[in-house]
Amino acid sequence: LQSLLSGLCPRQPESARPRTPQSPTMLLLGYAAVRRALPPSGLPLLSELGDEGFVLGSLSAGAGGPAYVLSGGEGAARGTLYAVYEWLHQLGVRFYAWDETHFPPCPAELGGDGAALPALPLQQHSAPLEYRYMPVAPSSPTMDEHHMWLLRSRFNVVEDEDWYAPPNGSWWTAEHGGGWTNAIGFPEATSYTIFGPGPRNGSGPPLKYYNQNREWFWPNNNSAVDGQLCFSNASLVSFLTERVRSILTKQPNATLFSLSVLDNKLFCQTPAELAVIAAEGGSPMGPLMRALNSIGAALEPDFPHVTLVTLAYLSFTPPPKTAPRHNVAVRVCSVSCDFGRPLSDPTNSCDGFKAEVDSWVALGKQNGGRIWVWNYEADDEDFLMPWPDYRTVGQNVAWYAEHGVRGVYEETSYMSPGGDFAPLKSYIIAR
């Protein structure tokens, strides 16, 4: 806050300062200060804020100038930070990129000649989405500056694309608000790479495991084809459980672990797999969901803070009968959507995507599984091209929240050549 205020209201020479004395502006920052300042009737505002909720608003300061309260919950990871960023947002500050923060004229109460500080209602704030992430290639010279920009934009995921790197999350410390970390790399196409580095035949499966365990792979008669895993196979599920355990043991900061299908429309068609698919209402997602629930149950005693994440993608999009358990999250992919129209438009069926989202949310509620969305608001042919969703992204995020979706992975277009992207979406999604 101190650093950003110095940018908003740089220190001026004495002769350049306003001559009219201003009453001091009081900022009550953090849980302890706000708890002391609030009247008894206001203390309930400080409860049930979680890690990211916060209280923000104006208080009457008696004979003094305006007073603002900015606080997260007691001991919360990011609440007070988010209160600071929202207060600055109300003043007109914008975090456009790691090296471009827009400051409006300094408000009069802070010694400038800008507009008066706004009166803000005293109330709780919480992000409608628990999972907020955008993939981006940082153009900042260091990851520290890039991560600070992510934090100020209120994204709460840091992704490590190397499963076998040393323990990750070194920057994402308690001082910077903590965060969820995806431990295992790019959150799709993980079903082969989880086997680790080793010889591959072109884009096909890992040859060591393919030659030893043909029953794990489909197709099982062609090692040059990118296929899928046969998740109904018990020995494969045991192998994956121990592989996930091994990686998490080396990645103590991880709280998300992605285990998903490969980027194709195939699915395993062994007799055992087809029998499970039939029992799951015809959804190829059924064997994968059973496998994830088994892995999640086995790992929860040692890693209660970890959520397994997967994709409902292409052939795996239709929901099965088996519900995800509480430490499993499903990202439903909007790959067939028309983002030139909002999801709230009744003529925009998104080729069945909206109905699938509702079905997944209903399924997730059975056992507390999380349902997120992978939002394909991008031009895969040219990521630098503008995209029509700037008219609809706010409405779509609201639609997701209203329909019970708890997180968004935003694959976005309109990036600059350096890798940063237009800031509008970050504020819409976070706020």
C-alpha cells in the first residue's frame, strides 16, 4: 500500500503543495486495526471471510477527515491485500502490466488536485470464483515482477510447468498472500507426461511403460499413436497413485495436481473399459472419474490440502454417473462455444455446453466436487488477434457463478508481442 500510494501521490516540493489544509485521511489496515475501530454492530463483517474475502468501506471519523477500513479475515492469506487493491481500484488505479500501472490524479484529501476520495459502503467482498487463472508468457525480466502483477490482478494460481523441478512456489510466500500452485505442468495432455522423462516414439506413449504394460494404453498395438490411458485398469491406477504421491512429496507447496486426458478424441476401448463406460451411462469420463476418486481417497490422509484436477474435454465432456469426490475438480471445456454472444442468450446453446455445465454442477454437489471451466476465449490460429468476447466476458463469468461454477481457466487472445495481455479481463474475472 505504501509503495502504491507513493506512485499515486508522489512527494511534491513544499511550494507546489495545495495551500488549503486538508484533514488527515485515516486508513485502518488489517484485521487488528479494523476490529478495534468497528462498532459492535460491524464486527460480524469480519467473520467467514476465508482466505480471500475482505471488508472495505468508509467510516465516520468525527472531526477528522475520511476514514477507510481495509481488512481480510483473521490470519487470512490474501484478504487484506485484496482490500488494498480494491480500494485503489475505486480510486482509479489500474494494473495494466508488470511495468505499467496507471495512476489517476492524486485525490485532494491526499494532497493532490484530483477528485475527492469516494465514500464507500462498509461491506464484505468476496470473489465469485475460487480458482482464477490465465496462462501467459511473462515479458517481465524476472518472475518476481510477473508474480507481483498476477497478485495485484487477483489471480490466485501459480503454475509450475516442470513436474520434476525442485520444490516450487518459492516466491508465492505467505508475505505475498500464499496461493494455489499447479505442481505438474501444463494442465492438459498430462496422461503421458506423468510417466516422466524417457524415450518416446515421436508423439506416442512412453516406450518403456508401453512395452511393459500394453494393457495401460490405447491403442495397444501401435506405439506411434497419441492415444489415451485405460483408466479402468487397476494396476495403472496403483501406478498413478504412487507416481502422484512421489511428485507431491517433492513439491510440498503444491495444492493442485492436474491429471487429465490427452488432446485428442480417442478413448480406451478395451472390454473392461467399455464395460465401465456402459455402467457410467455411456460417458468415457466414467473410468477416469473412478480412477481420480480412488487416487484422491488414497492421497488425502497425507495430502489433505491437495486437489486433483482434470478436464472434461472432447470425448470426455459428458458427465458420468460417478460424482467427483471433494478433493477432485473438473474443468469443463467450452471448446464449442460462440463467444460473440453471451451465455445468457437463450439462442446461444454452445452446442450443448451450457447443459453439460449444469449437469456437471449437479453431479459435483453430490460429494462436494469442484466444477470449474476452461474458457476457450481465444483464436488458436493467432493469439494476437482481438476476440469478440470483450463484450461478453463479464456476462459469461456472471453466468458461470450463477450456475454454480467455482473457477475459470481463461485461455485468452489479444496478447501483446511481449506476452502480456489486455488487462480488462483480469479485473472482470477477479472482481
